[in-house]
Amino acid sequence: MLRFERVVLAQDGFRLSADWELPAGGRVAVIGPSGAGKSTLLSAVAGFLAPQSGRILWQGQDLAALDPGARPVTILFQDQNLFPHLTLAQNLGLGLRPDLRLSPPQQAQIGAVLDRVGLPGLAARKPAQLSGGQIGRAALARALLRARPVLLLDEPFAALGPALKAEMLGLVEEVAAETGALVMMVTHDPADARAFAALTVLVADGIAAPPAPTAALFADPPPALRRYLG
């Protein structure tokens, strides 16, 4: 499980607290006003921001001693983390070997994953030659290739239209099911939370609230969520 143990995150006058846990393999939406700290919460799990106090633990292990690359985490940002000067295969290959000295079995593994997410024959293309949907699929291919037990989504599909976004969320579910990953998904869209996540964390007023069942939370929203929803 992923545990936030009396965690306080602070940066440039901003403060966010969290004290709760999430089950391994869970599907969790993170929702709240802009600037409330949703991305900050994910950044702390990924290792880009150290807590001012408290601990973040995965399966009982304090993650503080691990650099971002060594953590059991894959994170997808809005820009999808793809390097524009590298081919699709090279971008994926970085998840296996940072020096890109890939063995034939690793190259075959990349090709198989691209086939799996619906991108056959596109290994030699660069990100600028891909559509938004294809870039989203490429990012998920890398997550599948890395097979880390925690998958963090910081609104990677926010720029996509409703139909394509729904397709990407379906693919996220497939990838997470194959890898057994816990998924934390930042979203501004209550419909995404309802469709994807059994649990939702509300981030507002300096607090990341304990996860609550999504349907019940939206059926009877607390004041902070009611203000956000309008």
C-alpha cells in the first residue's frame, strides 16, 4: 500500500498535509481547485519534492532514500515526457536502459508493447510526427514497459477531446490491470473520476483529504468540493 504518514508538503509559502493510505492496485482520482496541490502531491510520491515532515511509504518502505528513478513509480505529465529529438522506440527504450544500448530482446519487447497499445510500425517516428492520441498511447506504452507498481497521471489527457480521452482512460485501465499498478489520477473532470476511480482524494484548503468512495463523495459533496463544482 501507499502510505502518507503525517506528511506536510511546503514550498514558497504553500502548505499541504496528508495522512492516509491507498491500497495496492487501487484506482484513485485526485480532484480539487487549480493550485490546491494536486500535482504537488504526485510530485512528492515521484520524488521531485521532499516532505517538510512526515513520511511517504510504499509497502512499508520509506521512499525518502530513493531517487526518482529508483522509486517504484511511473509518472505521466501533460506533456507526456517524450523527448522530441528521439524516436518513439528510443523514448520507450530510456525506460529500460538510459544509455539506449538495447539488446535484441529489449528491442523486441519495445516492438511488442507498441503493438499492444495500437502503435504498430511507428517505432521510428518522432513525437512531432504523432497525433495527440498516439502520443498518449506512447506514454502508456512506456508505463507498460516499466511495469512499476505505482502509476501517477498528472492530467496527461487533458488536451484530448472527450471520446479520445475516454479511450485513453480505458487503455490506462488495461495497462494498470496487466501490471497490477495503483493508479493516482489528477483530474478536473468529475466525469473522469466517476468513470475510472473507485476512490477520490479531494485536495483543497491545504489538505489532501482521506480517500472516499467516489460515488458517495459526489452524491453528498463536502463544502470544499461543492464550491469547486459550483
